[in-house]
Amino acid sequence: MKKHFDVLVIGGGPGGYVAAIRAAQLGRTVALVDKERPGGVCLNWGCIPTKSMLRSAEVLETVRGAEEFGVLTEGVRLDYSAVLKRKDGIVTRLTEGIAQLLKANGVTVVNGHARFTDPHTVAVHETGPSPLGGDGPLYAAPPVPQPARETLSGDDIIIATGSQPVMPDLPGSDLPGVLTSDGAFLLPEVPARAVVVGGSAVGAEWASLFRAFGAEVTLVEMMPTLLPAEDTEIGRALTRAFTKQGIKVLTRHTVKAIEEEGEGDGGLRALVADADGNPVSSLPADIVLFGVGRRPNAAGLDLEKAGVHTDDRGYIPVTDRLRTNIPHISAIGDVTGRIQLAHVASHQGLVAASVVSGHDERIDYRAVPAATFTRPEVASVGLTEAQAREAGHEITAARFPFAALGRAHAYGATDGMVKVVAERSSGAVLGAHIIGPGASDLIAEAALAVTHGVTLTGLADTIHAHPTLGEATMEAAMGALGLPLHTAPVRRRG
């Protein structure tokens, strides 16, 4: 028997469940099909579990340095099983909370693997085992090769199936101990030696995590700086911080192959080459973790039966109203190939739900904040200095170091800075880039400034509480105006 709904959402991640709730709030009947607990990769295998573990790492590092704060401790040690237990408990509480929200909003949740049978209908199949086995993730699992359990249809359909980590096709990539972030969550203990490939957010966070937990870590990145999407000054600052922490950073390098270190001992060796492809070193490791990109979860949807087009990489192109080439089918989140961040997926979900409910809304990507939860944290919004110049802007840029901030000294974290990039003539804030304590929270003010065209004067004239980390944004704006308060004035030439 076919069940019909006004809106059918496929995928229950931060885009899908938000879209389902908002569509229900707007008076539509809604069904949500998902393979595992609601929350998608973000809550189950990404944002939340990593941040839970990174918080454990932060607490461990704080306690280890407690004597600096006048607090004496003895016998500090890591209980990794307790770290994992805490992480699992947080994930369970949050996913159960989302399940209750879906129920409270009248959303019908159907567990299983959805496959299109025509442009308005999907067949829901039982989900097969995780590709990683055991307790591994189900979001990339294939359907069980049996007839569909039930059939659902919708006047409008929103595809929100997300993405999965890429494992490069390299010699030795199938060896035990070679894994992506999904497999890292299944490790029963901290590896003694870890080679992390990829210096973007995923790789940098796992490198930071493993090092805090005591591993010997080498981070390999093919680009000139870590976090290549960030302002180059920020990437260089993170390299200095990682090096100080004992992480070996190899930029302009790649891993070309992985070999077994010895017969039957379980060890590995990562063969590293320079930017010209010349072999330069062989790194011993217990694990090699790849954090080098993601690919869309679209292959198992039978999109051709719905007539939905994909690009040459398998992503689903969408308009600024999140419509695919089929007017009643929308797509949101990672599967669109736009900006692969959970908060972007959620905002796309809100827009898509409004559009299919008859409202004229559009998505705007000009002020999307990003955060990387390394130690120190990194966050940004808007244009980097290089991007602003390439776009033809006459700019002014200024930096304010946390070392000049009273709250940072009291907090015990003075490394890093806030950098503001603005249009020289108008003073409009074009971008902001932060590395240091609380960066992921501080970026909200800058995002508001970029979104609403706030100027440097607007930031500088806003009274900020003292002593706070947020004063750094105000001070950076003052510096960009040529009126630095707590840093030395810039010397004028001539």
C-alpha cells in the first residue's frame, strides 16, 4: 500500500531533519526516510562525536598544565574507553532528542534505504550492513537485495542524503589500519603512531586529537599551508602551533603508497613524496588516516528513474531555491556539492522547506562561517585577504593578537589573532579570520557583520564587555581604521 505525503524527505541529517520539521511547521504532511538514527553524519559520525572527544582532549591538556594556574594534580592519565563512552552518551542523547522533535512536529519517520521508482515515488528497502562492519556507520550501507518493505510518494521531494569520506586509490589503501574518519571512531585505543593525510578541517582535528592523547603524529598536506581554504596567515599560524605541540607537519607533500612495516606485526609505513613526486621519506605508523575529501551519497537512489541530473562528480546541481532539474524535487546539503558544512545543510533545509511550501526564498552563500576545532581553534567568514584582492577590492586589513588581550592572559591562551579584512573606501567588512581561544564562538559577530554590511566603524563603536575575548574583534576593527588602541600604532612612511 502506497502512503502519500505533501513532502517526502530522504535523509535525516542536519539538512533533512531540519527541512522535515520546518515543512511540518508550515502545515505540510511530511515523511522522513533515513537509514539510521536521526542526525546524519554530523551527529553520529562527524561534528558532535569529534567535538566531544576534542573536549576530552582539551580537559586533559588543561589538567596537565594545571600547575600554571596554581592547581596541583597528581596521577593524571587518559581513560580512552571512558572518552568513547562519554562520546556515545552525548550522541545518544542528542539523536534521541531529534527523534522526539520530529515526533512532536508530526513528522512520520521511516527507517530504511529509499530508491526512486518514478519522479514522485520511492520504495523503502531494508538497509544492509555497514561497509565497515559491526558498529560502523549505515549511511553508506547498500540496501538488502530483497523486495521493498513499503512505498512512499510525495507531491514534493527533498533529497538530503549527504556524503561519505573518500579513500584514495593508492597502493596499500586496503591494508588494516588504513582508514578514514569513520574508521577512526571504531579504534578501541589511541594509536602510538599516526600519519594523518590531509591538512583541512577533518585531518587537522584528528591530528590535534591524537596528539593530545599522546600519539606521535605526522600531518601530511599537499598544499603550501594547513587549512588551505583559510587565509594563508591562519594556516601558517596553525602550523607553528602544531609544531610547538610536537606534531610533525609536512606541507607540499603527499602520501603515494602504504606498505606493511614488517611481517605480521601490524605496523605500516607511509611512503611520502615531495611536490614534484620525488620520494623523500617513509613514515612508520600504526594507523594512516585519510581526511582528503568526501563524495556524494547519491549512487544508490536510482535518480535516473526520477529524471534527476547529476554532474560529472555525482553531485546534484541545484538553483538558489534548491530546486533540481525536476521542479518538484529539491536537494540540500553535501549531496549538492556546494559548501559541505552541517550548518549550511540546515540553512538549505529551511529554505527548501519554505520554497516547497509556497514561499519565495533563496539561499545566499556570501557569509558562511567555518570553524575548525583544533588546538588552537580556527574560524572564518567571508573573503580572505587574497580573495578580496583577486575580486578587485581596494582593501584594508588589520590583526589584533590575543597576546595583547587581558582575558586571553587570564584564560591562559595567548597564541593567535583576529584578522579583519574590509573595503578601504566604505569600511564594509568583507571577511574575518580567527585563530585562538574561542574562535568558533567569536566568529558569530563577524558573520553578522558580513551578512548585514556592518562597517569597521560599526564594529569599533560597538561597546564590548571587558574583559572578554570578543574585544579582539573590536580592537582589530580599530586597527583597520588606523586607530589601534592596545597595539602599537602603524608607522607611516614618508
